[in-house]
Amino acid sequence: MPQQVIFTNAVATTLAAELDRLQPNRVFVLTDENTVGCVWPELAGQLPQATVITIPAGDDNKNLATLSRVWQSLQDNGATRKSVLVNLGGGMVTDLGGFAAATFKRGMRFINVPTSLLGAVDAAVGGKTGINFNDLKNEIGTFKEAETVIISTRFFSTLPESELKSGFAEMLKHGLLDSKDAYRHLLASDFQTADAEQQLTLLEQSVNVKRRIVELDPCEKGLRRALNLGHTVGHAFESLALHRNRPIAHGYAVAWGLVAETVLSHIEMQFPSTLLYELAATVYRIYGAFPITCDDYPALLRYMRHDKKSEHGEYNFSLLRDIGDVVTGHACDEETVKTALDIYRDLMHI
Amino acid sequence: MPQQVIFTNAVATTLAAELDRLQPNRVFVLTDENTVGCVWPELAGQLPQATVITIPAGDDNKNLATLSRVWQSLQDNGATRKSVLVNLGGGMVTDLGGFAAATFKRGMRFINVPTSLLGAVDAAVGGKTGINFNDLKNEIGTFKEAETVIISTRFFSTLPESELKSGFAEMLKHGLLDSKDAYRHLLASDFQTADAEQQLTLLEQSVNVKRRIVELDPCEKGLRRALNLGHTVGHAFESLALHRNRPIAHGYAVAWGLVAETVLSHIEMQFPSTLLYELAATVYRIYGAFPITCDDYPALLRYMRHDKKSEHGEYNFSLLRDIGDVVTGHACDEETVKTALDIYRDLMHI
């Protein structure tokens, strides 16, 4: 696999060794206001020469103004193509920092050190970088892989429970894409209460699902859309929640989206109904339900048509024939999507 | 060669055929206020569905504010990854437009149609895209090749003489990097007064020198620095002229830089003196001289140390052993650079 991913809870020494290997002329660390206090002190001793760039936290700040500040800091502190940027934080930091590095002097190297579960399992691996633009998520960006991604679970104990749940939804998705054995193992494990080393083992299995897919299709021309499982409906739920002024976490939206798209998989691809019921029950137990009525259908359908990966305004989905057996770019008609939303509501006791 | 480059003076029909091949869902044309009036009317008939985005002309506008406006226009008009952006203009338009396309939704396709000689011979081919940032040229950007570059000479008759001369300096550089025969042929031709078809033949030979080098080293890790010939001193001359509030055209700076760096090549690499004298006389005849005194040396040396491609603050040059025989990344000491500037002044009758 071309992008190096290291799974370890010895983050400080691993990062120091990676920097020693890359021999940068200068080291920069990008972090946010939440992370700098609780994570950076653990690593600072190993990186005495690093210049720390701290940006405001949160997806609202994943924008051009913040990006400009990062470019400016790199420039002011003499960054060159021989320098390395370490992105230390959640998905917001690794996405924005990866884009800053990919475009500074047409490309400097970067290392991702995700500190959240969602960042580790999704954003930090696979070469997608970017920022939001005019409230459209990840509208501006590029495909550029980090030199190295250092994945650990040692910072998870500082995360709120809702963030662990949010990341776990992507792990559910990877389990569905992987194999029956892996999926069974994941459901049987209690990820949230497992210790850091047990979590790391589960996380490694999950991240490797994404890595195998990305390696085959780095620029999302086809197969990579498998990773979009749960996201077409999930994004629509997110947009609707935002419109209601009651935003929901991305991972929760994905969990609910997985249920709706597994219903679609059952209708269109004969995905086994027992597996569908089991998934719906698991999601309901962990995440509760996202409440919708049929009055919301027109808005949800509109959001699905505008999805970045959609073509010609159709409803496009990645669906499952079975666990580990995905079909990408499957077009559904409007009535089928509405039926799936009806069944989603039944399964979620709405 | 991976990037398609078409040399033709039938621009409108070629562009229409290329768009037909690429089958975009929408076509956008990026152009500037100078180009839209004199060039676009020739092509508009073949592209009835295109959305035209016009930006202010000039390198001063190759910045983040203009880039944002282009992203905004693409977004407002429904551009997707299946759309194509046609960059129609000089190097400013192809650099900024290429970067806008490379980063919009993580990458849409683009076609470059350079309308200036400098744009055709340099900016439009080779995958460098970008914008200026805080007065540093091309500080932010990426490497991304156009789907197709359509190179013609049919718009050159509208260019002022100084712009033709500016582009011709890059042709001189390519001739020096190419072979004795090609260089002789170029000096013997009177490019400025040749007709459009003769110009196109010379231009094709020149552009292919760059293409051969870029193909071997697309991301400027080594050999591509050969194309930097004349530019380390040339950029320093440009910066000094800017500091004097009397800016000079990039191509003129390159022509003078070629003389200074050929002097260095003679000192360090035994480049033949007869060829040096001939080049100096040619440059003096076409461009006159850029006036410097030894009081300017400290500033010039400082600019050379800050060149984007320099490492560790050394003086780094691409130099010639002979025509067609280049050495990249050659470090010179300060005294040698000063000596070369002394000889440059002699050769330029300053």
C-alpha cells in the first residue's frame, strides 16, 4: 500500500522516528484550540524545534480564512518544499492541513496524527484534503496522501461519548464492506468500553478496509464510491438537520443513513432481511432515531440529488448485495427511495 | 507524452472537437478582460452553451480574491466533476484557472488555450498551476496537467511587440537546452516577422523541449530544474526592478538572466565563450540591457538566496556545459556570482 499507516499507541516516539526518516529542514505542527491543550503536551518534548500553528476548532472554521492563516504562518516561518507539516487533530485539522500542505509552494510533505476516532477511521487516511466553501462541505480540495499516518487510540479517553459513537458509525460501514467474520467480530466487541490496545486492533482492521479500496481507486473514479455507503442518505439527514437549526453529528447521520441504504439494498439487491433487522436494532440501540415524516421527503430527495458524487441529478447509491459485496453507482427511482424512507421509519420506531 | 498538446491555427474547430471527445456535462470558459474582447468572439460561435467567467487581467490579480470569484462562479453555475473549464488567455489565466479546476470538488478537467507567446511556450504546458500570495509569485498552487493544450499563433498579431519579445526569451532558453541545430535554426529565423504558420513550427519545436523535460520529472524533483535556466538571476532582476518601482516584463528578465547564467556556465562549466558572446549580442540587440551597479549586488544576492527552488540559502543554478548539455542544482559561491554580474555588465555595455 503506497501510503504508510502506522498503528501504535507510542505516538511521540513514532512521530520522532518518522521525522528523523524524512529529514525536513523545518517542522510545523498544525493543531486546533481544543487539541493543543490536551494532546500537544504529550508530544512537545519529542519535537523541540517544531513551530506550532493553532487554529480555531470546529467544522465552521474549516474555511478559506483559516486556510489563508495557515499558508501565512508557513510563509512567515520560512517553510519550504523540504519542510514537513504534522496535522495533529480531528478530521477538520487533517483535511485543512493536508490541503494547506498540498498547495504550499505546490506541495510540501505532511504527516497526519488523528486524535479523534472519526478522524482516525475516515478523514486521516486516503488522501482526501479540503475545506468547506460557501457552506458546501469539502467543496474545494485535492487528492494528496500524507507521507505517513500515525493512528492511535491513546487520545480517545479524552473524547466525549458522542464522538466515539460518531466514529463507530464509520467502523460499522467498514465492517459491512469487509466480510461477515469482521462484521460479526465488530458487533460482538464493545468498542466503547474496550481498552486502548483492544480498540487499536479493531481500528486497524477497520482502517485497512478503507486503505484497500482507496489503493484501487485513489481519485474516486469508481470503486472508491463504495465508501459512500450510508452517506447519500446520511448527508441528506445532515442537511435537513442543519436546515432545522438542530445539527446532528456526521457519524450519527451516517449510522441512520446506513439503515436507510441497507433497506434500499434489500429492495434492489436482495440484501438479507435478517442482517437488515440486526443492523437497524444495533443502530437504534446506540444512536436512537433521526425523526422524519413524509413531509420531509421532498427536501431529503432534493439533498440527495445535489450530492457531490451524483451525476445528472439522479439518485445514486452504493448498495450491498450482502456483507462484503458492494455495487457502486446504482441509480434508484424516486418511488423506491420514498419506500425505503418509509421502512426506515418503521425500523426506527418513528 | 501524457499531456495532449495540439499545435494548430484552427482553434475553434479543434476546441469543439476536444469538448466533443471529453463529453462534459457543462462547459465553462475562463478569460480576462483583455482577452474576452479580442479572442473570445472568434470561438464563441463553436461554444454556444459555454458559461463565460471573466476576471480582471494582469499578474496583480492572480490572487486569492480572484480565485475565490472563479470558484464561486463555478459553484453558482452548477459545475461538477464532469464539467470542463477552458482557460483562454495568457499565463495568468492558465495558471489561476488550472488551479481553480484542480481544486474545485477535488478536481474537474480543464483545457488550456494560451493566447500569448509566453503563455504558449511556458505557462500552459507542464502542469504547474497556482496563484501569487502576499506578493510571492506562484506561492500557492499544485501540479496538475490540462486534459489538452491547444497551441496556436493566430492570436499573436494582436499582441504588442514587447509581449512577443517576452515570450521569445523562453524560446531562446529552450533552444539552449535543446541542441546546436535547433538553437542555430531559432537564431536564424526572424520569429517576430514570420507568418503564423512559420511561427507555429518554431513554437512546436520549442514547446516540445519543455514537454520532454517535464515528462521525465513532472513534480520538479530534479531534472525539471533545467527549465530554471536564466531564472535564478532573472527573478532577482524582476524583484529588484519591482523594488525600484519600475517593473520589467518576465521574459525580458529571463533574457538578461540567461546572459548572466551563461557567464556563470562559462566560469564553472567551461561553456564556450564564442557562444556566450553571440547570446549576449543577440539579447542586447533585442532587449537592450537591464541596468545594475555593484551597489545592487547585495539585494540581488539576497533575492537569489530566497528563490523558491533554492535549498539551505545557497546560490543554486541550472548551468550549461554546452548547448543541450545542462547541469541542475549547481551551487556557486558568492564571489563567483558577483564576478558573473561584473561580466554581465561588460557584455551589456553598462
